[in-house]
Amino acid sequence: MTTFAIATLGCKVNAYESQGYAQGLREYGWEEVAFKDCADVYLIHSCAVTNTAAAKSRQKIHQAQRQNPAACIAVAGCYAQMAHAQLAQDPHIDLIVGSDHKEQLPKLIYQTWQDRVHRVLVNDMRHVNVFEAIAVKQFSHQTRAYLKIQDGCNQFCSYCIIPYTRGTERSLAPDEVIKKAQMLTANGHVEIVLTGIHTGRYGREYGISLASLMQRLCEEVSGLQRLRISSIECNEVSDELIALMKREKRIARHLHIPIQSGDNTILKAMNRPYTLADYEQRIQAIRKELYPISISSDVICGFPAESEEQFAAGLVALRKMKLSFLHVFPYSRRDGTKAAIMPQQIPNEMKKQRTARLMTLSRELHQEYLKTFMHHEVEVLWEREENGYIVGHSSEYLEVCAPYDAGKLHRMETVCIIGIQDERLIGKAQEVRG
Ligand code: SF4
């Protein structure tokens, strides 16, 4: 039997697409093995979001070459899009596919394995406006499923390569979203996470907002118990969305809203379309209606010219906002972006120190947020067994555990929080639903 292995780098959207590719290859009767094992065919689903991600993509290509010099090697995704000319020089790479041809990728890999004809399929993404709907029918052993509804970005943040690699914004047609969600719930997934590169801008070409789509999903997808948005920009959390969340309890009480910096000058240099005050006002409007919703964020530190004063003032501002946790990224230069050629790049050692300070803040904020749930009830969707405990996530995306009971797996339960252990809430069972 032909074996294949996939290495996925980068974002959740890549992870989603890789599930679709694996499913497509299994439909040829192929067997998936771990990437560290010897396989007949390797797919490196690459990322170019930073120079480091690009280097990791190259490492994976070399790893595949070492593990099986006779293997068929395919490289797809953002790094393949950016560096196709360079990759085409490598005689060990059989197939190079950029950021489109996603629907045909399993077939292209199958053909290349059969005929070993060298193929390079890379288009200029500025002219691609078709949403390629990769069908992922099932996520193995998972309660939660991901559904990609949007691709591309028109924002051009000065540090980000994505608009160049993934092209302009485009969405999956609303009826298609409904059909795919129905298929996922029919296959046993009770929670769906809507993902995309710029999910908040879903549906512009169809004249439908993300909130309207979510309302349709709640009304038309039977078996759907929880609906999440993977990430959304502050200026895209509309009043319509807040109102919908208020009346529709199945929409998760968690919004991941990237802020990226706590300083207005840096936000402007990043080409982010809001100020600190705009962000604060928006999260206040959300909390007013949806308290104690979890609002988490992404922060980049060490952006070019970020001074110690700006960084320290940003820390204070972020603390004041009482976010529930932060994903912290030291700024990483990406060739081809505006920020890569900005003066006053920050030394790595300073970026490391700022990352550590932000991570300490994130841990403190998270502990504070966890405490607000002590002796309160949360709704948990139980997902897995771990060392004699059943573990799941609350609507706020907090990890909760309780003594194991196999009958509760993949079901929703209301639990009272009786303790906190590290980053986790400890729940006491009350009533099982679903
Ligand atoms: S919004 Fe900014 S950071 Fe996000 S994908 Fe678009 S350009 Fe990149």
C-alpha cells in the first residue's frame, strides 16, 4: 500500500486544509503515516508568515529527502507560493503548488506519484478570486470540527505576507457553508469552529454578514451545540453580532480579537485599522452585553522602532483591558513586507525579554480570569479522557476537568467550578444534556 505523510506548518487554516488533503489521499486507498517515518509520498504544507516559518518549511523538505531519497515530494501553500522559483531548482521536489489548486491537490499528488513528471503550479494570487472549498467531512476522534469559510486578506498589515501569498478576500457561498456544517454534525461533530484568514470579513461578495451566516447556521444545522469563531478583528465585532450572541447561547462566549500592540504609534506603523481607544471601546461594548465573555488577543512585540517606553506603556494598557490570555509573538522579519525594510529593527535579545514579560502578563491575566468562575456554573463539552479525568472546554474556551465518566464524552454538561489547577478549572458535575 502506498504510504503518505504530511507536515503542516503555520496557521489553523493550513491545519484545516491538510485534513482535507489527507482525506483526499486516503480516498486513493493510501495509508497515512507519521512525518518522522519513511513514506512513499511526502506533502509539506508550507508557511511563509515569517522568515523562521519559511526556514522550518525548508527543514521539512530536507527531512523528507533524508528519510526516503526515493520518495515523491510535494510542497504546497504559502512558502511554495513565495519561493517557487527557488524550489523548482531542487530536483528532489516533484510537485510545487502555490496557494490555489487546493481542490485538485490530492489528485495532482496522485498523478505525480504515478508518472513522476515534475510539476510547478503557481499563479499570481492577485488575480485569483475563487474560493476553493476543500471538503473535510470528519475530524478523526474530535468533538470539535473546523469549517473554513473565508480565504485571503485585503488588509496589508505592514508585517504580514499573507495578502501576497493567499490573495484577496473571498468567501464560501452561504448555502455551501450550511451544507458542509450539516455534513459535519451528521458525522458526529457537535461543535464547529468557523475559520478563515480574515473571518470577520466573511460574505462581502454575497451581501451577507458573518452574523447573518451564524444565525442561519444556528437555525438550519441540526445537532449543532456550539459555534465558535476562530478569530475576529475588533472593528468587525458588529452590534449585530453582539446582539446575536446575546440571544443565541450556542455561540461560544469567547472572542479572540488580535490587538497586536498596546501603543498607537506602533499600531499605525503596523497599518492596523484602529487605535487603542477604538479597541477598548469595542471590548467594553462586548462586555456590557456578554459579561463574563472571554476576550483573548494576539500581541507582537519588538516591532521595528518599538521603544522601551512604548512597550512598557503597552503592557500597562493591556493589563487594564483584563484580557483573558495573550498569544505572544516576537516580531519576525518577513522579506517582501514593508516592515522588513523599516529602520530600527529590534535586537533578538530584547525581543526575547519583551516576549517573556508579555507571557508573564498573560499568565497573570489568565489566572485572574479563571478566578471569576470559582463557584459559578459553566457549560462544558467533554472531549477526551486524560489520566482518569474527563477533559473538555467551556463556552469561554477554558479547559475544565472532572472525574472520568465515559458516558459523558462528546456531550454537554453544566458543571460548578470548585477549584483551579494550573491553567485548568476543576468542575463538579450537575446535569448532562445532549
Ligand atoms: S489582517 Fe493583517 S495580519 Fe491578518 S492576515 Fe490580513 S494582513 Fe495579515
